[in-house]
Amino acid sequence: MTPETRRLALRRMKIISGQVQALEKQLEDDRYCMDILDLSLSIQKALRSLDGLVIEGHLRTHVVEQMTGGEQDRAVSELLRLYRVQGPGDG
């Protein structure tokens, strides 16, 4: 991961962490269900955004290194594993 990608990812995680704390408070305070769902969905969207940032960083660094360094099978295997876990229609 590049330093810039790491910086952006950590910034997003701090935001997500604050959102998770707010969600916990909403639950403790027995807030209106739709408010809880709105925040929960926002957190999920933020996590997907973080995933996209990390995978882009992985593609631009590690995958390039693997493909040019004779580790093509490893690169393909890792990407297939991610594809199988996430799936084309999820996210």
C-alpha cells in the first residue's frame, strides 16, 4: 500500500469508527429504527468505499509487482479469492 493510500484509508477508518460509535449510541438510546438503519447503511457504504480504496492500492502496487516479478499465479489466485468472497452482484 502506498503511503498516500494508507493515509486515505486511515482517514476513512476514523470516520467509520465515529459512525460506529454513533450507531451504538443510537441503539443504546433506543432511537427510531429508520435513523438506526440510515446510519447502518451509511457505515456499510463507507466500508465498501474503503474496500475499493484498498483494492485499488493493491492492484497498483502488489499486483503489478507480482505480475512483473513472475508471481502471476499468486496475483490471479488472490483476485479470484476476493471475487469468490465478494461476488459480482454483491456490494
